[in-house]
Amino acid sequence: MLALGTSGGPLILRLYYIHGGKRIWLSSFLQTAGFPISLLPFSIFSIIRRRRLLVAGDNNNNSSAKQTMFTMKPLYLIAFAAIGLLYGVDNILYCYGLDRLPVSTASLVTATQLGFTAIMAFFIVRQKFSAYSVNAVVLLTIGAGVLALHGGGDRVGGESSKQYVMGFVMSLMAAAMFGVIMPLLEFLYSKMKGTITYSVMMESQLVIGVFATLFSVVGMIINNDFKEIPKEAKQFELGEANYYLVLVATCIIWHLNFLGTTGITFCASSLLSGVMVSLMMVVTEVLAVLIFKEQFKAEKGVSLALSLWGFLSYFYGEFKQAKKLKKNHIPKEELPQNHNGFPHP
């Protein structure tokens, strides 16, 4: 899900922009509007849980077994709602940047979220680092710096230097915001008492999706997007039917991205989620050059090489650590565990 969503999401959004799409708030809305897709599995989990509670109540001669749709405490619901609003802010920043930058450039800038994620994970969840993971973060940051110093020659047609710089800054701010959201999400999971189940994870995803979408809906109302959508559909270069098809596909693909990033954070850590997102951003850059015929100048090649070097460094460090643990015959139960009982990556 993460691979398809992270690599395909920016491409289909760029398709919307280059063929006449201009609604930034609509683009932001589409990134989380696919949350109803999760309602079916969530409902199934809820029905199963309620039946188990009824059985448990009958066995204990307790007919008042508590049955609620959400199992988490109100305090956590509020916390996840706040993260949803942050997600909404992140989405609008990202969409503004993608509208001003080619996909290949925006993807490399977005890959710097790993650096922000690493820093915030260190302070928020006390993430431990090896020399290899530090090297990966540094290389990815330098790679984005190369674009910042030498970018601008790949501006979208008719775009000024000021707009290009604004797009770059917005993309960088979106990367920084994402680097804050993922460690906060991991921190919340770690603080929830009791057994953290996949049902709880799905609840958190729904709450985040709802509030991120509501944030974008407010922006769309203020910006009169709902009135402009039919007009934009008629003027869309690929046709009105394809316009709505692109919108629906965008919802689905970005929802897969959302499920993938939050799922990896739940099962492993925010740092691993950041690494995987940055890795897929490199794939997105290559696909953007092939599909949209974007320019691939020397600075992009250097940035791409530094990014790949950073990924290899990170995974080589993980390989060496796993090999060392195996050589020392450390039992699985003695490995450091994360908040869900899974070994830390």
C-alpha cells in the first residue's frame, strides 16, 4: 500500500495540475477524503468485538457489557483529532508545493522529511541511532540542499522565480510537518495503556482522516471550490468524465499512502516509515521523468545519488545489526521491543 500510494499519489496529482486543475484546497481534500474506504473493515472489526463482549457478558452473567464504537479514551480521540488537523495543514502545504514544482523536484524535497522525522523521533520517542542511520539522514539532507542551491532551471512553464521558490519552501515545510506528525503518532501509540490492537489502529486512522478532511472542506468552502468544480471539470483537457475519474483515483491512491505510513508507524516506528516514504520518493522521481518527460539535470542526478547512498547506508546498518544479533544468539524475547510488541527495526 505504501509503495503504490507514495509513488503514485504525486504523479496523479501532477496529472490533475498539468491538464487544467487549479484547486489547491480540492487537492488537499483528495489526500484524505478516501477514509470512508476503511469504514467497511472497521465495521467488521466492531461487530466482531461487540459479539465477543456479549459472549463475555453472558458467561459472567453480566448483561451490561459495555459496547461502544470507539474503544479508546476520549483524551486519545482528541489527540488523534489534533493530529488530523496537523495532517490537513501538511496536505495543503504539500499541494501548494507540488503545484509550483515538477514532480521529480518536489519528490526529492519531500524526501528530506526523513531528516525531520529522525530529529523529532529522537526528542519525542527517544529513537536510538546508529552511525549508519545518522549517515543516511545527513546524506538525504545534503541531497535536498543541492536542489535548493542549484534548482530553478526546471520551472514549470510560465512560472516566475518567486513562485518556484515559494513552491520549494512550501514543500520543505510540508516535509518538516510530516516529520513532526509521525513521531507524535508513534508517541500516542506508546502511551495508550492496555493491548494496542489493529482495531485501535483503524480507529485512529479514521479519526485522523475525518479531521484532516474537515480541515480541507473548510478551506474549500472559503475558497468556493465546490462551486468551481463543475466549471473546472468542463474545461479539463482530458475531458469531464476523466476529470472525475482522476479525482476518485486520487482519493484511493492517497488513502493507500495514508494507511501505509500510519501502519508502519504502528507496527514498527516512525523512523522506518520515514525511510520507506523517502525511498519511494526516489521511485516517484524516476517515474516523473519517464511519464511527464521532466528535465533531469546534473543537480537532480547528484541529489538522487546521495539519496540512494543514504538508503543503502540505513539498510546496511540494519543488516549488520541483525547479523550481529544472530551471531551473538540473542533470543527474540530479549530484543528491544516497541510499544506494540514488535522488535524495533
